[in-house]
Amino acid sequence: MSAELAGRTVIVTRPAQQSAGTVAALRALGAKVVEFPAIRIEPVEANAERAEVVPDDFDWLVYTSANAVVFAARRLQAPARARVAAIGPATAQALRHAGIRVAAQPQRGANSESLLALPEFAAPQGLRVLILRGTDGRDYLRRELERRGAAVQVVELYRRAPVTPTPAAIYELAAALATGTAAIAVTSVDVLRALVRIVPPALHTNLRATALVVPGPRVAAAARELAWQGELIEAASAEDSAMARALVERARGAGRTKDA
């Protein structure tokens, strides 16, 4: 077991059902982990229009998260002919576990920009693309594919809802924030905004003064908009390994860090 994060506290805000990988990776590095889920994932009920979607009517299916894989399996037929693209490694792994072959995935990064940089989507004129995502997801992928000539349809499969933390969870969070040496891991703008909403106002000063590890500049910019004062640590993606690596690099004093 590595001890590169020994003596450090990391507050993990992923949904409770999805935090095991992050927690295990951080504990393996010696960190003390405080689990404080900011959101929960809920299915979006299908309506008549969504129920008519047939994956094999499309040339490409784009899964934008591991959640999209889980909830698509409940609502849609598995693709037999359509090619499948994954937004990143965790999504690709979820697809393979579901028995779905992945035809395209970014080798680096796990976002729309990385996917759009693949040669498969450089010139998609005339192709039909189905994007599977959550509600309120980024619309950049759809807009850019349409700009490049693809016919795009979006199916929203799940939503993110803020949780109500227990008094025990608030107490543990407050203790971690009071140390002044903790770091908070957030994987999306939605998670960050939910976190600020559910933390009691009395803790907001300590919350915003705490170091924040984020998956890239979009979430860092959102933190600045929320008047974040703590150090912003940019990971390469929201993948567990990338978030943990950013914290290790920060501990070594060589991470990609930015002050708000």
C-alpha cells in the first residue's frame, strides 16, 4: 500500500452508490476519507416519445457516463448493429461489463472535447447519432456534432438530485473542514453546486476555503463563480485514477494547481 496521501483528509462527494472506487483508491494511498454525497441519481421515466427510440436505427450510440449505461439497459434494447462510443474509461468499462462492444473512446480525457477529437467524429455528415445522458447535461456534444453534419437525437435517462445530509454527516464534514488541510473531490459542476446548496450556511466560510480537486477547467470556473477561495486542483478527468493522481501530485508539490 502506498502512503503518498497519509495524514491527509479527502471529502468525497460522489453519489453513495458510486463512491466505492474513489474511496478505495484514496484509502489505498493512505488518505482518510470522509464520504459526503452531494447528489443522488434517479431514473427519468420514459414517455411515449422516448419509448419509441430504437438504438439500431442509429449509426452511433454515444454513452456519456457509466450512469447512462446502467439506465439505458433498463429502457432501451442493447445495440446490435449501431457502433458505440464511450465518453471515457469508466463508461467504456461499464459498457464492456454489460456485454456491449466499444468502437470508439478517447485515449486521453473523458469529456465531449476528447470524444469529438476522435477521427470517427471528425466528419460525421449524414450519420445518425443517439446521445444517451442525464438531464441538464452539457449540450456541447450535440451542437458540435450537428454543426459537423450529423443528425443527432438525445435521450435523457436519469437526473441528479441533491441529498439531505444526516446530522452525523454534517458533523463529520464540519470536523474535516475545520482542520484547514482537507481537500474536497467534486466530479462535475452539478455536484459542486449541490454541495454548496446542502452544506449549512454556518460552514460556508470553511467550505469555500478548502482545497478543491476538479475534473478540469469547466468545474474550476464554476468554483470561481461560487466565490471559492481555496486552492483549485485540476485533474485530467473525473475518473477515479485521475482524481487520485491529481491529489498525489499536489501532495508532492508538483500538481497542476491554481489559486482562485
